[in-house]
Amino acid sequence: MFSKIGRNDPCWCKSGKKYKNCHMAFDEKIHSYEREGHIVPSREIIKTPEQIEGIRESGKINIAVLDYVAEHIKEGMSTEEINTLVYDKTKELGGIPAPLNYEGFPKSVCTSINEQVCHGIPADDIILQDGDIINVDVSTIYNGYFSDSSRMFLIGDVSEEAKKLVQVTKECVELGLEQVKPWGFMGDMAQAVHDHATENGYTVVRDIGGHGVGLEFHEEPFVSYVTKKGTEMLLVPGMVFTIEPMVNMGTDEFYTDGGDNWSVYTEDGLPSAQWEIQVLVTEDGYEVLAY
């Protein structure tokens, strides 16, 4: 998996230290899991301290932009107005909205309302109504580093059923986060998320998940929320990825709008909710970089 480095060669992490005094024991520990048949991360997935600091600074802007949206979002507002808020605030803080023109996506933010699962495209004629739930998904590039997080917002007088969906989805993320530990597994997080959703009568979308992020918008690994404890990729310090389960009130089946080829909807028309955080695996647990 790893290219061979001599004991006295400079470490791959660019610390300036000799490999034997830096990451050699770390790499050997990863190899021991690989020999047992586990999926392990490549060096490209593991971020250096310098990279982590860059991602951390990008995350600060992402949080500030979502805070700004939280201050202004309201009934009667168009999703295009949300898009303008995100674009203007991101630029003001020195960042670039990562979604804008990403693989042809036309806007600076994703706004997904009620039965929209994800990737909703802002528009002038989509107006927030009393009782809506909406996910606002913000992603930022700052000095070449990427951050990504989203929040749910309740508009006006929201039904108790929808409020519960939003709250349980947030709890899923929090319970998953508790399972992020070095030398654990991605499946530990996934099972915690999935169990809590299903215990509350909900389903979790299988075929859309989280992702590595930091040096690019979307990196390896794919992050599932329907796998089992002790499976999937080994978690090691320096990994950065999103926890962003999409929890549906009804079926986990979905379809993509053929008109815009982006917006994803629940197959049965029932609501979906999603919270997203960006997390770093540390030596003793985790650090949330964007929320």
C-alpha cells in the first residue's frame, strides 16, 4: 500500500524528521491492521499538520457563513436570497463557495426543502413557507483548503413530526461522532447513526453518503451510514471526513430530478433531514472542524 521509505529518509509527512523518528511506527501499526484484512487509508488520505491547519481555517469561514444564514433565514425568503447571502459572506471573508460551478452545479449553496434529500438548487421562485424544514449546505475554499458542513432550519410553525425528524437526525450525527476514535473503524460510526435512526422509525439513505474532504471537495473514503461496527476503513489520526446522514421519514428510496440532474427527492414524498459536520481524527479522539 505504502511506497517504501528508508529508516533514515525524510518522513513522508514533510515534518523534516527522519522517518524512523516520525511516522515509521504509525505506518507499521496501519500495516498490522491491513494484514488482518481490514481496509486501511492510503497516505494521500492522511493530512499533515500544515494541511490540517489550512482546513481548520477554512472551516472557520464555513461556520461563520452558516451563522450568517441562521441570522437571516426566514419565511417568505427565496432560496436564491440564501444563495446570495452565502456568496457575499464567503467572499467577504476571503473564501470561495466550493459548490459554484462544481461539476456544473450553478449556485454557491445547496438548499433542500422538505422531501428534497440533498443538492437542491436555489431559485427566485422557491419561497420558504410556514412549516418548511430546509437543509442549507455550505462548502468553502480558503487558501486552497476545503470545508463542508450543513444545518437544518425550521421555518415558522413546523409540525411535531417534522421537528422530531430534524432532532433525531442531529442526534444521529452526535452519536456517530462519539464513535470517531483512532484505531476504530468507520463502521463504528455508521452503526451508531443507523441504529438511532431506525429505532425512531426512520430510514437512512444508502447510496449517498459522506466523503473525505480538505485538499479537494470530495476525496476518499466514501462514508456510509448503513454499515456495521468493526467494518469499513480503519480510522487513524489525520483523517478528515464528513458525517452527514440523510434520514428519511419514510422509505430510503430516492430519485434525481431529471430536469436539473441535481436535486434528489424521497421516492414517497415524505420529508428528509440532514445535518453535516466535518471531523478530524486526532490522537485521542476527534476535532470538529466545521459544523
